[in-house]
Amino acid sequence: MDYQSVCLKDCMEIREIVSLHYFQYRSDFFFPGETHPFWEFVCVDAGEITVQAGEETICLKKGDILFHAPNEFHSVKADGKTSPSIVVISFYCDSPSIWRFQKKCMRISDKEKSLLAKIITEGKGVFAGRMDQPYQKKLLFLEAESFGGQQLIRQYLSEFLIQLYRRYFSYPLPMEAKDYYVEKSSRQSESYNRLVEYLESHVYETQYGADLQRQSHGALLCAEDFSGSREYRRHGFIFQNED
């Protein structure tokens, strides 16, 4: 039997990255504005900012992200009350799909926030200098950068854009049952993974905590495993009745 390969298509191809910043503005910060021939997005990690995008003025709060298309005038102003923390990433992308983000203000999910954190982390191992310099014109590489860091930045950024696109523009969304898994680095995480696996296989059944403890492959699902874990609360697993 002769095997034949297939080519995998890139729907979000990032050719070059121009800026990668994470910084906290002063409460009175004002950037008068600029235009440039590449894409840029600003994502608010804390506080609030006001962004001028072309003729529009938009208020962004924590978790909001706004895209600026190439050659769109944009400026940023803090709200005068808080010191906002933001992520700014600019890049070249010629993929037609990227234009769906033009003038779009969105909310990022926990998964997308995690991808942004990975981009920032890899950036610290690839680029020299501080990440809180909004007026920096060119990124400089470290002499001894992290192996694979440049590729991972491009990969995570592409994945970030694809995830946003899927949530806002693609229907139906692909099933992501295994997204709930966490790294098995602790007793709590291992118990959690076993619990999710059991729940997924018994999705149409009604079980109580004692049954789950007996059935989930011997996982040590004791009370302290659930009480303080943000992962359990986030995914809505409730093990006691509320009166």
C-alpha cells in the first residue's frame, strides 16, 4: 500500500511580529495615536481604558480585546482613576480570515487568556529588554534565547486568533470535552482528571459524591480536594446540595 501525504492549510498565518508588550499604565496615561501597516490588538488585563479606533471611541474593561486593522488610526487613554494593565501585540498577517476581526471588540475566555500568558512567557525568553515600553520600535532578540521560543510565540498567537474566531464566527463549535484536563502534577490534579473522565462517560446519569468516589477508578476524592480548587468551581462541579 502506497502512503500519500496531505498538506495542512494555515487559516491564520503569522508572518512577523512587530511588538509584544505587557505593562501597567499610570492612571493619567495618554497616547496621542498612530497608524501603521500591520495588525494590532489591545487586551485589558486590569482596570479600564478608552480607545480611539478610527472615528469611534470605545471603553474597554478587564477581559475586553479590540483589534486595529492595518492603517487604522488608534489612540489610548487611561480613565484617570485606575492604573490599567494591558497586553498589546502587533503583527503581520495576510490571511483573509483575519479581516473578520476588523473593528471588533470581544471578550476573551479563560483558555484565550491562558494563551496570552504563554505568549508573554515565551516573549520573556526570546526578546531582550523590558516588556513595558510602549514606544519601542523594534524587538531585539536575546543572545541566548529559549529553544523554540520564536516558533511557540507564532504558534500560540495563531491558536489564540483561531480560538477567538471559532467562538465568534464559526458555527457549530467543535466539541472540546478534553479541554477540562489539567496537567497531572499533583494528587489533586490527578483526582480531578479521573473525575472528569468518569463524568464524561456517565454524562446522562445522576450520581452523588459517594458514588463518584467509589466509581472513579479509586481516585482519592476527599473533601479537601474540592473545597479550595478553582478548577472544580470553574467547571461547575457541585458536590453538596444548596438549601
